[in-house]
Amino acid sequence: MSRAVVPRLTLASGLRRRGAREALLGVLFALPWIIRLISLHIYPMLAAFYYSFTRYGMVQAPQWIGLRNYATIFGRDKLPLQAFYNSIYYSIGAVPLQLALGLFLAILLVQRIHGLSFFRSVFFIPTVVPAVASSILWLWLLNSRIGLVNEVLTHIGLPRIQWLSSPRWVKPAFILMSLWGIGWDTVIFVAGLQNISRHLYEAAEMDGAGLWARFRNVTLPMLSPTIFFNLVMGTIGSLQVFGPAFVILRGAGGGGPQNAALFYVLYIFRQGFSYFEMGYASALAVLIFLFILLLTALVFRSSAVWVYYEGTR
Amino acid sequence: MSARAASYTPAKRKSSLREQLASRSFGTTIQRLVIYAILIAASIAFLFPLVWMLSTSLKIKSQVMAMPPKLIPDPIRWANYPDALNSPNFPFLILLKNTLTYTLLSTTGVLLSCPLAAYAFSRLRWPGRDLVFLATLATMMIPGTVTLIPTFIIFRSLGWTGSYLPLIVPAFFGGAFYIFLLRQFFMSIPMELSEAAVVDGASHFTIMTRIVLPLAKAAIATVALFEFLACWNDFMGPLIYVTNEKLYTLSLGLYAFRERWELRYDLMMAAGLVVTGPILILFFFTQRTFIEGITLTGIKG
């Protein structure tokens, strides 16, 4: 009996030693990332909260002023609310359209047609164009006097639109621009659609389900996790739109006609990097962060109702 | 599309099987034609802005604003390109060198750091692993806006602002999205392969470099491409950290170009295409890797 115990012990201690070495190696391999995670993600997030309670012009040390920044945001300064409204408007306008158009193209692409990968690449191309380049391109396309978009509009009998100089149209202009980049969503939708089993469609067809019924009862529920993914990512991204607005409006100082295109991050940038009001800019950032967090949580909560995960409960 | 639905009306159902098949294939032919028509129309809508960019970039100044606009420039003015590239505030070769420095060093950085972390998350057991992984996932959802200001303050206190260090050094410490992508891919490689190697006495470093990485070539290529694209197209990063004009990247240079050459759309489009061209060529040769990479993140995400 004692003979049997000895090898078991050494095996156990051997395993333990191997486990300890594996643990050490694991920490070692992940160490660079852990360092970055703490110093460039977790710490700055907490620091943003701290700075938001200070006045910090980068010359002197941050000076604690309590809730004064927040009081200014909700009181004296009218621009944060305007900027918030602009970003929400943009988000509500752009994301559903992106999802609907992206899904529509993806559904066409997965029909039994030739040239799937060709068309998919064509739709994807605009997403690789650098933001500055696509912004100056759209600046030209949306030129109200001689831009191509207005040229097309007048051709089909519609009036010219002051895309970038009227407060009413400047946000739709940015929404229109964002639609040029739906190729990314489309590619993800195509992948999701290709994962849906053919049998489901065949079964639905047997039951006499028409085009709409198949879309409503097979495609939508089976694709709901993908729609959910694109919705969350699209919303987070659209609320932080920056590059095109900065380029088209010539820097963070501009906000478009009557500040109608002063998007929220543009305003943070102006406060932080033009005025060096780091405390105030942090308070602005904290608020949008909390808003996005709340929104994401709500979408996640709602997902229990409308997102169907295959194989779970 | 309605043609297809029509083939399911009760009247058609009663007809003979042969008739049914014939009408159905007729229906599908029409359906397909409609689909092709929409796809081709959409393709034109997606590509036309770039075609128009090219067209404008080759026009003489007086024709840029001509009414009605002409698609084919007459005469074709190639000289717009040298004019744009020799413009004093668009020193193309310097901008290209700067962009390549940023892009290539960052790509090297993520390729060195991310596979290691992904290996630790997928094939090694260590205390706190799941917690750290959860935090990694969370960082992907955290809006970058909130960390923007404090990150700037950190790099300023290190004396790194005005240089490429804030843009490049973090890459050597990994990135959440890439680690997540690689981890998902590593998970799909059978554990038995590495367990067999462990029994043979191979170290984890050997397993990673000899077994896991060669099998994950596609995922690693995706990471490299994504990082290359992200850096090449990055605007906000250089805008915040690079203040010296001599260090401008192509994106920043293009922004300055627009400031200077307001309304010279011919030159702006030429400069824009020069900045976009390399990325389009890269995409042309690597589109499969791109598409597969996005597919991987979208589905598993």
C-alpha cells in the first residue's frame, strides 16, 4: 500500500509544480497587456472621474472644485446640451439606416447569385478609405453649388440642398456620409446569414411561408445576435463621431451653421485641446461615458426579449 | 420578388408539377434579375464617389466647376498630381516616411505582444485569468472618449507629447480587440495537439511558436492588416500628439492641405487619392483576409 502512495504523491507534486510553472508563464505572457490594461485603460478611466471634479489647465496642479464643472455643463454653458442633442440626432438617424441598408444588401448577397465576393468587396471598399480623404471627398460631393449630390437631385427634379451650410441639413449630410461606410455591417450580416441553416428556410417554405414570412420568422430571429452586435457597436461608434466633423468643419473651433454639427466629442476636443480645460473636458467625457454605459446596459437588458441565442435555454 | 410569391398562389398549386416547376424557374429568373439590378445599382452608388474623385483630380481648374459636370476630363491634366505632391505644405515623401514609421512599428508591436497574451488567455491556466479577460472584453465596449484626456495627461507628464511614442509604444503592450480575436482563433485549435507536445516535453514557448502560431496564420495576418489600416487611417492620434509639421502623417498632411487649398478640388482630390491609393491596393490583394477577419469578430462577438 505504501508503495502505491509514493508515486501518487510525486505525481501530484509534479502536477502542482507544472501548474505553478504554467501559472507563472501565463502571467508572464499576459504581463505586457496587463500593464497596458491598468495604465492606459483602467487608470485613465478612474482619473477622468477625478479630473472632472477639478479645474486643470495643465500649468498648475489640478485644483479641486467639487461639482462646479457639472454645474456649468447643466447651467451656464448651453453648448454641451446642444452637442449632446446633435450626437443623439446623428446616432438615431444613422444607426437604424445603417442596419437596415446593411441587412438589405447582405440578404441580396446570400441569394444564390454569382459574384457574391465581388459585390461584397465593392461594398466594403469605402470603409478602408482614410477618414480625412473620405471627408474631403464628401466636402466636394456635397458642395451646394456644384456638388455631384445636388446635381443628381436637380436631375430628378428635386431642389438643391444647402447640405453643409444650413442648420437643418448639416446633420442629415453627416448621416448620408456614414451610409457610405455600411460595408462593414454588410460583411458581418453576410457571415451571420450564411450561418443560418438552409433547412429552416426549406421547412418554412413547405409550410407555405412567403418571402416576408420567411424573413420575419426565420431570418430575423436567427440573425438577432448579429443585429444586436452591430447595433451596440454602431451606437457606441456613432455617439463618438469625430474625424469627418473635425475635417469638414475645419477643426474643433467650428460647429457648423449655428452649431448644428457641433458633435459631442468635437466639443470635448475643443475644451480639452483648444482651451486646455482638462477638468471641464473630463466632466463632459464622464457624462457621455455614463450615458453610453446606461444605453448599453439597457440594450443588453432588452436583448433577453428579442435576441435569440441558439442552443441556450 | 413578387413574381416568386405569385408562384405560391393556390391556383398555381393545383397545376401540374411540370407547370409548377416551369413557372417557378421563370419566377426565380426574374427574381435574380431584380437582385442583380439592385446589386449593380448599389455598386455604382458605392464606387461612383471614388470614380468622381479620380475624374476631378485629372481636370483642369476651369473644368472642375464646369456646368454640367463632365465625367471624362478633357483635357486630362496629369500635372495635378505633381502639383499636389510638390505643394509646400504637402511634402509627400516625408509624410509617407512618417506614416510608414508609425504604421510599421505599431504593427510590429501588436504582432509581438498580442499572440503572447492570447496564448495566455486560451491555453494557460493562471490565477485571475478570467477576471483579466473580462476586463479586456470590457475595454472593447468602453468609449475611447473617456480615456482621451487622462491618457494625454499621462503622456505629457512622461514628456512624450510631440513625438510618436504615445502612438507606437502602447502597441507593444497589446490591444484588446486583437487579443480577443486571436484568443477566439487559438481556442479553435484542438487542445490535444499541445497536450501531446507537453507529454513529449515541449515548452509552452515551443508549442506556441511551432504549433499554435503556424495554424493561426490567417488570424495573425488579419491582426497585422487591421493594425496597418488603423494606423494609416488614424487621424485623432497624430492630431493630438504630433505638433511638429515635420512629423505629420499623410492624414494630418491631407488635413493641412485642405486648409491651405480650399476650393481647389482638383488638387485636393489628387492629394486625397494619393493617400487612399496604397490602402486600396493593399485591400485589393488582401480582401479575403479582411473579410474573413471581420467575419470572425462579428460571429464570435
